[in-house]
Amino acid sequence: MKTQRLLTPIAFAILASVSAGTFAASSATIDDTQISRNNNVLNEATDNDAAVTGSLGGASGNVGVNVAAGDNNQQANAAAISTADAFFVFGVPVHATADATINVTQRSQGNSLSNYSTPNNASLSDSAGGASGNVGINIAAGDYNQQKNDMAVASSEEAVSAGASVTVSQVSKGNETDNYATLEYGGQQVTLSLSADGSYSGQSDQIGNVYPDIWTDAPHPAGSPDGHFDLDTATQGGSDLNGDGGALAFNEAGSLDLDGTVSGFLPVVVGFNQAVANNASLSNSLGGVSGNVGVNIAAGGGNQQSNSLAIAAGCNACVASGPVVGGE
């Protein structure tokens, strides 16, 4: 009966090497680069939901989970394991080394993100309870999220030296994020009425005596004068209302009435259709876990997260005995 094991990380490197001489070396290396650059995302009334629910209970070993909703999210679970056991091969203490290395680079540059009433929700609920071993979980909702869970382990029974290292570089610059809420408009009945009325009365009168000239032929001042006519108080039929001379008088009277009604619909902002919501939650999860556990949960845009672990274990004072090839 065959037993099959499934290795779930995105990058899982195991390298064990021994030589036929008195030197045994083992190394495991992961070189990981994530770049998000010059992207443009526009979300309008878009739901980005990432969730893990009721999963991974009692899981053991190396477990990696990536769940992403949205755009241009980058996630990874990496494990590098190196082992060296010279006693198992040669039966005598020999020089042995074990090295495990992880190099991670994450860059997010020059990205543009606009959210219009876009809810981003990332959650981990009722999951990973009782898990053991190396557990890495990444959950992201939104845009341009970068997440990592890294483990480097170097182990040797007979190692003179054992080294494990993790190098992480995260760069985020020149990014632009706009969160807008879409307005909700309603048709509002508006009635406007206009009413105005008024009246006017008065008098106008010529000021002073005036004697206009009469000219013949060519336009004035050329031509020849023929005399003038009188506009003064002595003019036949004249009337001087103000007593300041003159013969012309007018009585004025009038009224002005305005009345009207205007009605119709005007667009009125009655509220927000839905504001941009970024929610990340961890609920009832990871209870009773053991070992190395890394969890990244992000909601929104441009988040960078990392969980790294480096372990080096060696023995340079072990007993000078052990199993011998071909021995009893």
C-alpha cells in the first residue's frame, strides 16, 4: 500500500546531499521576487471578498494557504529545508554543513487605484484550529496586496556549522489610492412660487423756459435762421406744474403686477450609495495551534505583509559512534 504526501507551499525546496568523502554538505535556497508596477485599477461598486471558513482543522506538517480577491495581489508561502546527517552514511564523525536561505523582494511602484463604493473584505473564521507544524495563511481583499510566509530551516546531526537566513525587502512608492463614495440621488419634488405686485404714479414737468431755434436749408449751424418758438410759461395753453418756468407738463400713472408659479424635480443628494469599506477580521480561528504559524490578513490597497522564520540547528559535540554502513 502506497502512501502519498501532498506538499502544499508555492515554493518548497528540499535538498539533501552527501559525498563519499569526509565532507557532507546540504543546502536549500529560495530566491523569490514579487514586483507590482505601473498598474491601473478602477473599481465601481465592486465587491472584493476573500474568506477562509471552517477549514484546516487539525492540519499538520507544512501548510500554506493563499486566498485573494481583487486585482494584482501577490502572495506566496515559501519553505526551505536543508538536512545533513553524516553518521547515517559513514558511521563516523565528519565535517558537515547545512544551510537554508530565503531571499524575498517585493516591490509595488507607480500603481494607481480608484475605488468607488467598493467594499473590500478579508476574513478568517473558525479555521486552522489545532493545526501544527509550519502553517502559513495569506488572505487579501483589494488591490496590490503583497504577502509572504517564509521559513528557512537548516539541520544537521553532525554539522560543524548550520546556518539559516531569510532576507526580505519590501518597497512601495509612487502609488496613488483614491477612495470615493458614490452618491445616491433622489428625485425631490420642489415647488417654487413667485408673486409680485406694485403701482406707480407721478408727474413730469419742463424745467425753465426754452426757446428752440428754427433754421432753413442747410443743417444747423449752416443755413439761415427763420426765428424760434417759445416754450415758456406765457405759451398759449402752457402749464407750469412746478412753478419753475416752462410750458410742458405731463401726468404719469401706472401699475406693475407679477404673478407666477414654478414646479419640478431637482436632484438632491439623499445619502451615500455605499461608502468604501475595508474590513479585515480574524474570528474563532487558530485555537490550539502549535509550531510556527504565520497569518497575514489584509483588506484595501497596497498592503505589504511578511512572516519570516529562520532556524539553524547543528551538533558539533555529538558522540563518536553511530550506525555503520553494513554493520550489524
